[in-house]
Amino acid sequence: MSIFGSIASAIFGSAAHAGELPPAPAGPSAPADAPVVTAANETKPAASAATPAPAAASPNIVAKTPVDVMAVLDKLDDATDEKLDWSTSIVDLMKLLKLDSSLTARKTLAHELGFTGDMHDSAKMNVWLHKAVMTKLAENGGIVPKELTH
């Protein structure tokens, strides 16, 4: 499984196994252009006049129903004793999900997601990776606040 696939599986799988998690919010905390997954597992923007989103280049885990990514990650964060800043750090996000957060793993993830920048500038790569992962989660059935994708 790809590294992104492991990230998506950890988040979407956690939502599926946590029966006490509420359904994805439809109110103000959900961005207006957050994707919605139809019964046929087609990812479409929430706006009804929009066309279906293009298929992603890499294999992905698609949520069967929209998943509130922040709620899942906050719940996981509450269950750990370690202080992690998953909302801004790709390293902390991967640690929270109990995935390898090494530079090698992050470079592999960067290749998977199409990073074209300098792999030796890990700070820029990490910032790009975090946003790319959040964007990719949103494209695959996750409800992610805009501030985490832009």
C-alpha cells in the first residue's frame, strides 16, 4: 500500500471503527466546496452545478461516506499522551497515525503526490506535503477545513 493509502486508511478506517463519531458536519464547519462521495463512490464537489472531480493519479482509499477528518484526528490526538501538532506538521500527522515519519518515508510520499520541488529542502517539502495530504484526503471523501488545504 502507498504511504498516502496508509494515511487515508488510518483516518477513514478510524472513522468507520469509531461508532461514536458523529457524521460529517453539514453546517458552517464544513467548507462549502468540500467534496461529497456519492453512492457510486464518485467524488463530486458539494456545489450541485459543478462537474465530477478528475480521478487522482495515484491509487487512493475513498471514504464510502464523507468523513470529518478533523474530528477523527482530534479524537486520536486526545487518546495520546504525546503533544503533536498534526494540523501543521506532516511529521506529527504521521506519528499520530502511527506511521513511519522518517525523511525517507516523507520523500516517498512526496514522490507519490507529485512534489516537484527540492527534496533536500525538507522544510519546504514538509509544508507542501501537509497541504497535499489534506487536499488529497478532501478529494477522497474527507471533509477538511480550507485552511488546512491552502
